[in-house]
Amino acid sequence: MPIVSLDRLQELATRALTRAGADFDMAAATARALVYADARGLASHGVSRIPQYAVHLSNGRADGNARPKVVAAKGGAALVDAGFGLAYPACALAVHESIRRARDFGVAFAGVTNSHHFGAAGYHLEAVGAAGLVGLAFGNSPAAISAAGGRRPIFGTNPIAAIFPRPKAASLLVDLSLSETARGKLMIAAKEGKPIPLGWALDKNGNPTTDPGAGLEGSMLALGGNKGAMLALVVELLVTALTGAAIGCEATSFFVDEGNRPRLGQAFLVIDPAALAGRAVYDERIEALVAAITEDPALRLPGERRDALANAAANEGVEIPAALHRQLTELAGEG
Amino acid sequence: MPIVSLDRLQELATRALTRAGADFDMAAATARALVYADARGLASHGVSRIPQYAVHLSNGRADGNARPKVVAAKGGAALVDAGFGLAYPACALAVHESIRRARDFGVAFAGVTNSHHFGAAGYHLEAVGAAGLVGLAFGNSPAAISAAGGRRPIFGTNPIAAIFPRPKAASLLVDLSLSETARGKLMIAAKEGKPIPLGWALDKNGNPTTDPGAGLEGSMLALGGNKGAMLALVVELLVTALTGAAIGCEATSFFVDEGNRPRLGQAFLVIDPAALAGRAVYDERIEALVAAITEDPALRLPGERRDALANAAANEGVEIPAALHRQLTELAGEG
């Protein structure tokens, strides 16, 4: 597999997206998020998405000239309309608003509507951690998980991410989807023609399957069964009822070319520790928890492994599958 | 088993708690929360807790004369100090603050520190739903769940609850712990001398067990494995780092008489739909989601079954195990 430096990958991705119809800001913001994911071993949320985004930009499922706008705001709350563009510029604006508002009002909640795939949820929180604030991110996706006891997918895989900055160390970063596994892993397995383990997905008739294609047409199993499905419902309502975005089952899959504008939703919660027990207490408490975990030397802190991968990738670049690399250079007009 | 009306149960519980040392407000607030749980089939969070609370009030693990206070506040954020009392008056104050502040600032986050067991997390959100607002509740508990990959319990079972009011129907109410099952169920099984299923708990050496007592001394398995443990970490930090409360592994178990003041933490997030996409959009979106779920007539909405139980209990009372009933009447001075 070709090894590509992160700078080169950023350039290639930006060029591919601008040629597909995204304006430069949208292309560069999107490329940054995708390269971030590839650098952290999250290939399913990395530049492997570009061919899909490029089709959506070309056929109108995503508007490459959209400009996100704050369309409602009050105190700590704000709503950003992504204008049917790719999600990244809108999420960046929502995060910017929520950081600013959390500083003024102690806590902020910014929603995003009329949006698209927002990639690795944790990416958006890096700016929150860098500002010394606590952040949570939520998003929905085209329907993947059924309601508790149901067969038909209604909710997305609905990631939850959280960042907790530490005084003199990298932030703790949690990022997980509420499906037993990420839908992107089924897409990768389908592309590579590999089977998936039982317990990841059901086919469209509600039967367990090892065929990733059948799983993508069916539904994903929720984390821990009914409890996971209930958490998926909570995330779904946070990002749709409060924002006006589409419910998972109203959005056409990302994994097909044709379909509607997905109109998905995202939301960011930001809290300033200084407004509650204060920074000194926060710092002491988080270090006490870290000490309790790392008492067992075998345990790793959330985000630690990905930070190490990112450091290595910054020096050595990342491996990109040859077929994808060819596709990207073609999309970038270098083919 | 004796059948007891809810009014009678409230009276009995209040009297038992005041005789154990709680002032009337604390006793009545606590009794209301416990009776609410019994009425909804949640016996493990109901009046079965009173003998334990009574011991804690008697031996000083809980202060029956504590008065909760708002000790820090800024915009939408507030911190309540429970003063080592039972949790219920402090949670009621935090919920009151968060409703008021969400109306003023769009979103509010109120933490509680120096607290105790807060029972059924969803109970506290009923006032949020009645105010037409969206609410989430979080809490920790004495250590029960290990960090991802660990053997020693660090985090509590760390419930997450959420309420979403509907325009012309009962609110949707989700309430779940992040352990594969509730710790209270192990306590009930231990009291009744019944085994528990494999997959609920590990013993203190990290081995699977069917003995509820061994499970209570060991650790609970998290919902869905490592992902559940990561969610437990997020809740743990929200309710401790932001509030100054004790981490689960710093608090002595509730299930023993002697021990420290648990100093646990809780937090409530309240969001006003009117501050984001607006009430009309919120109402339309939540009904669209409800319609998608109830298209399958076999599926029930979250909270629906418990609401039905509560309606029946209001008319017919609830069954209380004979031994517990005897204990309550004795504690109430009627024995």
C-alpha cells in the first residue's frame, strides 16, 4: 500500500473535493477531518469517504457552495443551518459558537440541521479540549438501528463523543457509536469482500448475517441490546427534535449514489468547569480518576492509543489502499 | 404480600425516615421518590432502600438535617452542595435551578456534590418534562464497573436518564444504568437468596459468577463491554470533575452499614426547545419519530409500560414483600 504524508493527503483530499464541486473552505475543512481520522487508524471515517462525498457533491445530495449560518440563538443555545452542505464547516461553526457561549454562560448547546455525514465525532471536540472546556458531541446518520424490540432500522448508529481536557497531558477523548460496531466497518468489509462476525448486524428480514452487504441493507445491532437502542433514541431526539433535522429513517443511505439530501443533525454540548466547582477542583478530580485507572499498568486511557497513532502518522505518513489512492489522484485531476 | 396504597406508603416511608433522623422535608422528598419507583415496578429503587437509608441517617453516613445550597452559579450553570444529606432535596433544588436557567439561557447544567444515592434517575426529570423542556440526568454510585479492560471496579453503575415531553401525550422517558443490569437487582437476589445469570457480574478476582453476593463484592459488567465502560467514564467525569464529588471507587458501598459519607455526584442538563428550532418544529419532529416507532404495533414507547403500572398502582396500591412491610412499620414506630 502507498504511504502518503498527512500534508500530501490533505492536499489530495482538498483538491478532489474542490474538483467535485466544494468551495475551498468546505473542501479544506472536510479534508482536515478525514485526514485526522486516517492518522488515528479510523480508515472508515477517513479519505475512504471522498469518492462518496464527491458523488454527492456532483449529484446535488450535498451543496458544495453552502455557507453555514447561525439561524437561532439565546444565551447558551444556538442553532446552525448547514444549508445542505458537507457537515464539517457547519460543525466547526457550531463548536465555535458553543465554546464562546460556554465561556459567557457556563454551558452551551449548539445544534446543526440540514447537515450531512460528520465523520469521527471526536474530531469536532478537539477545539473544545484545546480551549480547556468539557465537550460532548452527538450525531445521527441514515437509519441503521431499530427501536427496542423492532426489526426495521429507525435510528442512525448515533455516535457519542466526549472530551475532558487534563491540566498537563493530552485530553481524554471518548468516541463511540451506539451500534455494536461501526457501520463504516461493514462498508470496508463489503468493499474488501470479507465476511463480518455474527452479532454485528441483521439482514433486511431481521435475521443474523455475516454478509456485510446484507447487513448494510438490514439493521445494525445496538450496543447491549435494548439499552443501546434506548440511548440511540435519546441521541436521535437531541439532534432532530431540537434542530429540525431529519430522523435516520427519513435520510437515504450514504452508501448509495442517488437519494435525498440527508438533512441530518448534530449537536455539541460544552461546559466550562470554571462555572461549577472551578478549575482547581476539576484538575484534581480528573487526575484522581486517571490515577485510579492507571494503577493497573495494562490499562490505557481513552484516546491514548489514537494519539500515539497520530504522532506516528505525523512523522511517517499513513498507508492508503492502492485502489483508493488511485481513485483519489484521479478525482484530484492527477490521474 | 401486603397491598399498600401509595398514600399509605408515602406516610409510612416519611415516618420511618423522620424517626431515623431526617427532617420532614428530606423525609417527604425521599419518600416521594421511592414511592414513585415502587409504583412503576422499580422495587430495587423503592422503599426497599429505607432500612439502608435509616442506618445511614443513624450512623452519620447521611446527615438528616442537611440543607442543600447553590454554591456556584453562572448563566446556565449551577452547582448544588447536598451537604451530605440524602440526595433527593438537593436533586430537586438542582432541577429547579436548571429549569429556571434553561428558560433564561436556553440550556442549563446543574451539578450536585456531597450527595448520596439518588434512586431512579428518571424521577428527577418528571418536573423537567412537565415544564415542557428536554432533560437529561446523570449520576454515579459506589464503584461497580471497571475501566475498559480492567478488573477492579472504579466507576459506578452510572445511570443516564432522559425526558422528552410530547405535545398531547405522556413524555418519553428513558432511564438506564450502564451496567449490563442494575446493581439493585443483585441486592434483591442476594436478599432472596436467588442466583443471578452469568454475564451480569464478576467476582472480586475478575471471574464470572452467579452468586449475587460475590457479584456485589466484585464488579458489574458494563453494557456492551468496553463501549459501556467508556460511557461510564464519561458520566463519572461529568458528575465528579465538574462538581467536586467523589469518584465511585472513593465511596463506600451503600450495601454495608458502616463506611464513609459517599459524597456522590449528580448532574442535570435541561434544554429549552424554544431556544433552538422552536416549539412547533420540536413537536412535529418528536411525533414523526413516535409514528416511525409505533408503525410496528408490537413496539412500546419508552416509559409507556411504567406509566401504565403507575396508573394501576395509583388505583390499586402496590405489593410490598411481607418482611419489608414489617420492617417499615417498625421503623415508623408502628411495630
